[in-house]
Amino acid sequence: MSRTLIGRRSLLAAAPAAALARPALAASKDIVVRGSKNYSESAMVMSVSTDGRSALTLRFCRFPVEGFTWLWCHVLHDGELYAFTSHDLPATPDRLAGTPVADYRAPPMDAALTRTGRGPELTGVQLSAALPFHKSRAAPHGPGKSPGRFEGRFHPTSALTAQVLAGRDEVYGTFHAEGTVGGRRFVHDGPAKFHEQRQEAARFETPFNYAWLAGERMAATTLLVPQGATGGWQIDGGEQALADMTLDPPGPDRRALWKLKSGRDMPGRLQALVRYEVPIYDRTWNGSFVKGQADGRPIVGASNDWVAQPDIYVAAATRSQKP
């Protein structure tokens, strides 16, 4: 795939990307932390089975100064998506991200993410949740009518050396979970990623695409923002940092081109297994579990977008046209 081809495709698709940025919701309680540059921290495990039939995420985002926790949990099983999100749970003033062992919770909701070790020294992450899910791809915050529960463990295999963001750890591995959702039992196994982020900058302010992708002997974390792209690929035991990338705007089928600092260009394609939304402030965040290929090799993962101005997809396509 040529740089020109994907550049033209991205430029032509700019209108749908702009449409996704529409304000569509009444402001919720999370407006309290909008624009805050106080310390905040987040931790998350995400996993997709290699056949694309199941996926699972659990994410905590804590704002210790303001006293809020955001809790997200999504389960894909037999083609149905179950979602629970809440942005008005309490948080203590403690900082968890810098500790050797961290136990993320958000009472009164029954969910926990407990990691042992951190960064390259991470030895494991235990997850559990028993939540009132919505059976929906556009679920509102708060309890739904589809109870579900699971327990699982993330087993780390390698940490990404290339920086995605300052203060962020990205660790690849595998994830096994067992539980029930929507009245049905499920067992999930698949490649997975754990990340933990600590920052003193506003969250969900700058437009971005964030992706985790994994295949046989390969994994990547990429971040596309207005200024360029960060992250990298681990392939066949080696790591290559990302120099830049191009990507189609959010949609069911997206072309990508990852430009590595080694000078190599890797073409790819991401096809949505399911697309879904999470309300943030007075807008919507666009998530997707995906399957596809990178450099001709099969991959699965997640590709998530926060759409706003400036248009990051057009900017990336424009950069790719420069000699």
C-alpha cells in the first residue's frame, strides 16, 4: 500500500471523522475534572481472543484530588457487548501508580484490579468484577439490567520500551478469565495488554487514536495525536519504535500505515468486531475491538478514538505526502 493511496483515502474520509466529534450529551458529573491538571492515574487490562469471538476490558481512572474514580468494564461474548461505566464513584487521596503493589477499587461497585510489581518488573495482575451491565453498544453511565461477573489473571511477557506517553507503562502478555454475563457462562483466553498511566495534565482534551494490537510473536501500542505518532511494535523478539503513521477515521474497516524509525513502512487493516461508545463530559468516546492484519500477519486488538479538532487523520495524511 502506497503512502499516496492511504493519504487520499484518509483525506476523503475527513467528513465522517468530523461528524463523530459532535456534542451529543448533557454534561455529567465528570465535568468536575474536565481540564484539570491535578494528578490523576489510570490502570487497565484489555484482551481479545485470537478468533475474535470474545474480548474483555477493565479500566480504573482515579482523580485523587477531586475525589472521583471512573470505572469502565466491557465484555464481548457471542457477538453481544455488555458494558458498565460510571464516572461518579469515590476516590481516596492515595496515589497508587507509583507503589510496588497496587489495588484499584471503586466501592460501592464490586470490581478490582490488583497488580504486583510495576513496569518491566510486573509479575501479574488479578482482575475481578460483579457488575450490573447494560447489553448495549451505547450504554449510559450507571447500572443496567444484565448482571455479570468474572475473575481473571493477566500474565506479563514483555514490556514496551518505546515511550507512548510520559509516565505510562505498557506491558504485553496473555489473559485468562472465567465468568457469566447475560445469563451465559464464558471462558476467555487471548493476548492482552496492561497499562498504567500517571499524569498532571488534562485527560480527554487532545484528539487521539490509541491502539493495542497483537498477533503471533508481535504486539504494538500506538498513539496518534495532532503532532504525530508515538509507541512501537515488538516483532519476532525485537522492538521498533514508531516514527509516524496514517489511519482512516473511525469506521468499520480502516486502513493503516505504520512508519517505523528504522525506515520500514508496515501496511495494515483494522476491521471492527464491535464498535461502541462511552459518554465523557458532554461528548462520546469511540471504542472498538478489532481484527485485521499488519504486514500481512493476522492481528486482533483494540482501536479507540477521541475525535475533536484538529483532525488527526487529515493531519497524518498530509504529513505522509511530504517528501
